Amino acid sequence: MFNDASILITGGTGSFGKKYIETLLKKYKPKRLIIYSRDELKQYEMQQKYNASCMRYFIGDVRDAERLTQAMNGVDYVIHAAALKQVPAAEYNPMECIKTNIHGAENVIKASLAANVKKIIALSTDKAANPVNLYGATKLASDKLFVAANNVSGRHETRFSVVRYGNVVGSRGSVVPFFKQRVADGADSLPITDKDMTRFWITLQQGVDFVLTNFERMQGGEIFVPKIPSVLITDVAKAIAPDLPHEHVGIRPGEKLHETMCPRDDSHITLEFDDHFVIKPTIHFFSSNVDFSKNMIGETGKPVAQGFRYNSGNNPHFLNVDEINAMNSDADV
């Protein structure tokens, strides 16, 4: 699919973008790989490592619709990874978060349609399911925009889908680098928000591979959710610093005790496949009558039970301390 194709990734200098580019260059021979982001320093630093002849670096913001349309000229596939993601920063700067995460999503959709892009996948987050903070609320709005975009594509063959997953091991701003830095600084304890707090756990490579596969699976309008393990935050701390005591600091504003990826209220539109779930669109697409229980590579899913909820606290698969260490090692963090 990606051989001799032009691919653009918004927010491409982030953790996901770097791993995505590394994987594409290793597995495929794309015609063009376009990094679209607003930070010239990060682009310069990324160019020192990723400088294949197919690479293109575009300075631009997803808030700038005209620049996006320029950058997408001749593009076949788009991964929308650009977002303001820090929960406290979003709470303090709500309009900036809305401009990037919601208006930026709208601009990506319009630019994709104008350029006749074939397929677009937007990256979402578990915080978009039953959101309790502004970041999660903006990503829910973004998810809705991308799903509904399949209804406004008209004569275009452009299709839009969403991938939603949980905490990425070792990504910028995540808890593992934070704990490791505390240990390196000689801390005598690690701060724990709540001893019962859980999170979904996925490596960057697993996230990238899931997105790549879903480009082949997608029909347009799905929210793809991987089946991934959960961790107790106390076990993450033990894996990194087994001898350090924990200091209880309480749940921060906008945080949940457990994260959800498939809400109970969506159980009537959720399908279970072998290694993932699909949340079907809540709206009917006028241009087609899609059977989401069978995807484009022939995998079949079945409806979940009414009231089903995929939650990091009720997940049947939890990692122990040794497994967390092994996963952190695989993720090179």
C-alpha cells in the first residue's frame, strides 16, 4: 500500500512521528514522506537522523488551512498526529487547545478533501472517551469530525478513520521518563497520585504497527481500539525504582482513576475482533451502506454485550512488575 505512495504526517516531529517514519523507511519504499509541523528546531534535529531522499520537511501549523492544502498536494495518505496534549496546559489555555485540536482537525479534513487524499487516520486518546478534561473533550470533538467527514466527501473517494489508544511507554511527557528523571536526580521517593490508579500500556512500535494495519482494514468512519494490557501505576514505580518508597500526592485536576477506551454508552455500536475493537459511527452514511463487522482484509467481528466497557481497571490483562520492565526494555526507555 505504501510503496511508491506519498504520505504526510501532521505533528511529525513528535514521538509517534519519528517511530512512524523509521518504520515506513524500513518496511516500504514510499515516493514521498512529508513531515508537517511548526517547530523548525525539531525539524532540523529530525533531519539529522531521517534524511532519506523521499523525505520532505514542511514548516506549518494545522491551524493554517491554506498551508495544509499546499502541503497535501499529491498526497495519498495522511496521519493526523498534531495536537496540544498536556492536560494542565489545555485547562489553562482552553482556546489554544480548541484552535489546534478542533479547528486544526477541521482544516486537515478540508485540505484532505481538496487534495483528493485516499485515506486519513487521526490519532485519538483514551481521554476522549467520557472526557473529564478539556484535552479529552477536544479530542472527542476531533473524533466526531473525522467520522462525520465520510458523509461530506461527496464525489471524493477520501475516507477518514480514527485510532484510539492509551498511554505510550516512554513518550514525551509520560510517567516513565518522569520517574526515571526523579531517580537520576536522587529523589528519596516517587510521587503516586493514587495506589489504585491504572492505565493502558502500549509501546510506540505497537501503536505505529496498529495504525499501519488499520490503513488496510478501514472502510471509513471506524474508531479502532487495540486490545492492550493495563498497569497499576504503583507497579510502574516499582519496576523503575523497586527500593524507593511512594509518596501519595492525590489525583490531579482532570485526571481519572481509570481510563476508558470503549465507553459503556457505546456498547450497542462496538464490535469485538481478535486483537481490537471497532466503535461504529453513530450516524448513517448516505453515500454507502457499510458492514463494519467485516473489514477490508477479511477479518470479522461480533457485537459486544450490552453494557460492555473497555476500561483500564476492568481489563482482563494486567502486566506485573517483570512484564513492565520487559516492555520498557523493548521500548528502549
